[in-house]
Amino acid sequence: MPILYNELDRTFHLQTNKTSYVMQVVNDGYLAHIYWGKKVRQTRIPTTLRYRDRGFSPNPNKEDRAFSLDTLPQELPAYGNTDFRNPAIQLVCEDGSRITDFRYTSHQITEGKPKLDGLPATYVEESNEAETVTITLTDKTIDVDVHLQYTIYPALDVLTRSVQIVNKGNEAVSISKIASMNIDIRDTKFEMINLPGAHVRERDIERLPIRRGTQSVSSRRGSSSHHQNPFIALVRPDTTEETGEAYGFSFVYSGNFDATVEVDQTMMTRVNMGINSFDFSWLLEHGESFQTPEVVMIYSGNGIGDMSRTYHTLYRERLCRGDYRDKERPILINNWEATYFDFNEQSILDIAEKAKQTGIELFVLDDGWFGKRDDDTSSLGDWIVDTNKLPNGLASLAEEVRKKEMQFGLWFEPEMVSPDSELYRTHPDWCIHVPNRRRSESRNQLVLDFSREDVCKEITKRISAILESAPISYVKWDMNRNITEMGSALLPKHRQKEMAHRYMLGLYAVMEELTTKFPNILFESCSGGGGRFDPGMLYYMPQTWTSDNTDAISRLRIQYGTSLVYPVSSMAAHVSVVPNHQVGRVTPLQTRGDVAMDGNLGYELDVTKLTDDELDIISQQVSLYKSIRKTVQFGDLYRLVNPFEEQNYGTIHVNKDKSEAVFIYVHVLAEANGPFHSVKLAGLDPNKDYQIIETGEVYGGDELMHMGLNVPYPEEDFTSILWRLKEHA
């Protein structure tokens, strides 16, 4: 059995193929953390926990001065009951007290993985893929249960954690903090990796030593945000892509979050992650429960790359859902950077006709097709076709595109409303706002209150009507601002701090209904590009617009950082015009194509303005990508050259049986009389020979991985190669 419980010493041992996670019930019911790391056959628990009388660490039992929660490694620490560190839970009782004391009362081990009500989460298709232990801790004074849910995927080496709080008492309690997971590691020799950024500069990689005190990453923007991603990792100082220990923590949630690392007085490292407690509370009446989102925890003893590939496999196969989960993604063209708001039916059809000639498979009509949307100042919420631009309607346009043997896709921003719109004039209280306060606009728009059931129903109805009106096979779901003046007209004053999470629950419910109702549509998430690139969104929409920055050189860092957690099949990447619209850089069309082919290839330019030679290059790129996209989108990704550490960039995608691979390398800046470069490949079979199709050369997999592959000498800036490797008999 993957989950073992030893009644004698009250230990839980959760085993995957390569890892062990161990807990123990100690001192009359406290749940202590013992170990997480490489798999061990058994544990001799009595010798692992040690206690000592430490000054200023109070004792639950005055007769035992060696035992204090302030120094105990715990699974669910609470504040104020002799533990002064960052808590995982804090409740406020009706009398105003904030002290809790949760002790073990029971546990249940079950096959499979239960769903989390109303929340995105990883899942199983067969019950034997996973096993779950639910450990119940109870505060008997207030009669509140906390159910700690641990699910392991033995074959994938994955652990997921979440928490449910159930109020069985007669009095209401208010949750002021509840983390989805906590772990105390008796070690501090770590560096923390996180993914900070900004709009058009998402998911940089920051790696710094942890220090005594508290380090955290968080969002208070109403979304996971461009600025931090709901992911951190702890790695050893000598950990590399392929060697060393890495502990990953990824939060399956799209709203406000907090991930905190604290090093305490005894040099213990506490990590907890969950919904941000800032401006949050949740009232639980008698009999009510609250479910947290889940955290996906991955331990790797073989480097950061191994951790990433585990996340990729899990999220691609057991988080993403729907018809497109396992399908190769279509090559699309989007008209946004080609036309912005200035288009008509004929100009759209002209772009589609040229795109069709190159082999592009999907045309996407972006912002500006509805209401009176000639700029970004109006019409959001009025999801009615603008017949001035499209006199024959959306269905006619879609059919004309389909006649060109292309699919048709459409842009929406369902969560937003323009003050200059019929929806807002009719329902001014449907936006998020606080009475008697300014309604701050961003991009000339406000955010609809998805904590309200009436708003969710109306938006679902309006979007459904459009999707039913025309043969639409793709939807780009955008969100172009964060939330200010957080408040709801329907929530009572004592529940206003529930607003941010209720918004997410409403949004998830809308997405669940629409993606279920339209299973044949490929939904792509977007928030000004990568502002909500998180696991919660991937549950409903299997790919995300990685960034509004389409510059190939900027994308090297963006896509590299994104790949620490997210699979290639989730990363949309487009070729755009030069000079680039975000940074003004001029790069070769080949380089733009090679970088975009490191994700889900698309185009975002006016193909009617390209030369015949440029169209020929695009046709070649499209044909090439069709031959490699299965390997790129669903193979194993190995990061080879880190653009955060040197100017250049390199990756290789290897298919499952290691018979094919795709090597992509970008040399950013040429150098006068510069050095030759070679790259050691990874992921190949050392016992196989491989032919590089582009050069005809044949090498052993062992040669390519241990000796390296010579790459062309750069004669100019921004050069790239894409080489296909095929097993050679």
C-alpha cells in the first residue's frame, strides 16, 4: 500500500516510487512532520524527533518543559498556543478569542482522489492511480474539525495537499487564515526560487539563499498576477537542472495567494502556502464547511529539470481536461497586432486567405468585433456583433473562414464591463465597487462582480448565445485589469472580506459551465498575456497566452521561466511583425519562428503586407511545425542553456520512446572574434544513434549528451537553429 499507518508509533508513511513523506502523532494528538525526500523502506520514528527545554518557548504541558509547539515541526500550526511562528490556521470565535488547539482524532485511507467542491484540482481517471489519507484534527473547545487531505500519485512521484474546515459547534467562527499546506523542515541549507515579473515581462527566475526571518511571495490583485506566480521551490545551493535536491510548491488557484518561507530560532524552515490572509475572512455558521484549494508538492533528487518534467506530466495529463487535453494544438493566426480595432469583414477575410495559403489552421478574431468597440473605451459586456464592421454577422464570417479550410476563433473579456456600455447603464451595481468611493478604472473598464449569482448567470447566457450563433472552435478568454475597491453590493458588511474568494468561486463556476457546455471548443486563458498563468486556469483552459510581449528575444526568458512549472502544451507563442510592437527590436523571421515553435506556434501579424519570400518562410515554418508539434507539445522538455545566466538559450524536446527530438538554440548577440559554442544535449538514449536531419550528421546519444553538439558560429545578432534528431538505424 502506498500509504502506511503504524498504530504502534502512530506514524503515517506516504510512499511514491521514489519519495517518502512521513508524519507522526505526538504528545496527545499533535501532528508532527518527520520527513520528506528520497524514498526510505521504513522509519524508526522514536529516534528522529528530539526535544529540549528552550528559553522563551512555552510549554503546553508545564510538567514537560522540553516540549513546545514553538520548536515542533508541524503539519497544521496555529498561532498563540505556544507557537510564535507563521501559522497555517487562525480562527476568530464569537467571543473574539483567536486561540485554537487542534489534535488528532481520526484518519481515513481511501483509494483514488476526491474532488474539491467548486475548485480546480488534479484528478484521477482510474482509482488505482492515487491514494488519499484524510487526517482529522479537532478543537474540542469550539467543536471544529480540520480535515487534512494528502493524496499521492505513486507512479508520478506527486503529493497534493488541501484542507477542509467543518464547524460542528453551536457558535459561528470566522476564518482569518487557512493555508492549504504547511511543512517544517529541520534544515536551512536552501535557496528559494520564485517567478517575479510584470506585464510583458512575466516569470523571471529569481534564486536567492533563504535567511533567518520571513521571505514571501504573494498577490493582492484579485488574480495570481504578472508580478508573482503561485509557485516557489526550495533547492540546495549546488542543485542544477540535472542534479541535486529540489522541493516544489505549486498552488492550484487563480486569485490572491501567499507563499511564505520562515527560518526560525532553531534553524528550522517553515513553508506554508494558501489563500492570502490579507483582506480575507470567511464566516462559518453551524454545520458549514470551507474547502481550500490544493497545493501540488514535488520532491526531486535529480535536479530542477526533473521537478519541472514531473509538473509538466501531471498538469498536462491530470489537471488539464477536455477534448483538447491530448490533442495537438492548431497553428493559429490572430489579427490583434495586424489590425488592432481597425478592421472590417473584408480585411479579416483577406488575412485569412493569405494565412490559409501558408497552411495555418485557425483564424482568431480578437478585440473589437462587438458593440461599438472602435477603441478600448466602450462596449465590454455588450456581446452583440458590430454590424458596421461585420455587416453579414459573425456566423457568416465564420463560415467564410471555414470555407478556406480553417477553423474560426473569437476573443472575449467576460469578466469586464465598460462604463460606456448598455450593460453598465442598466446594471451599474453589477461591478465590483464600494459605496461612496471612486470606481477606479483601468484600461477604461471595471470588473464585474462574479461573487453574484445573477451576474454569473447573465454573462454565461450572453457568452453562450454567441458561441451557439456561429461555428466557433476556439475562445481566447482575456482579463485586462486587476481588482480595486474590492466590495460587493449583495454581501453584508460582515462578509465583505469573503469577496475576493467568492469572486474566484463564481468565475470557476462560469468556466465550468461554459467549458462543459462547449466541449469541442479550445479555450485559451489570457490576462494581458500571462497575468493569470496558473494551474487553476489550466484546469478549465488547457493553454494560456504566455505574454503580450511577442518579441522573440524577450520571449526566451519568459518561456524559460514559465517552463519551470508549466508544460509546453500550455504555452501559446506567436510570431509577430518587426520592429516589434513592444520593444522595437528587429529579429530575423527564422528566429521568431524558431522561438515560437518552442511552444504552441501561432502568428500575430498582417500577412497581406508580407513579401512572397516572407510568406514562403512562414509556409516552411508551418509545415515544419506540423511535423514536430507532437514531440514539442507532448514530449519531455530539457532546458539546456539558461538565458538568465548567459546571453544564449537552448532547449530540447524528446518524445516518449526517445526516437525523435527537437533541439532549439538561439544565439542572442554576435561577438567580434568570439568563441565557438557547443551544447550538451539531454534526455536522449545513450545507446541509440541519432541523425540530425538538417545536416545529415549522425552521432551517438552518449556523444551528444556527454561531449556536446557544435552549434553554428554566429555571424550576426539574433540567430537561431532548429534541428530535428531522429533515431538512426
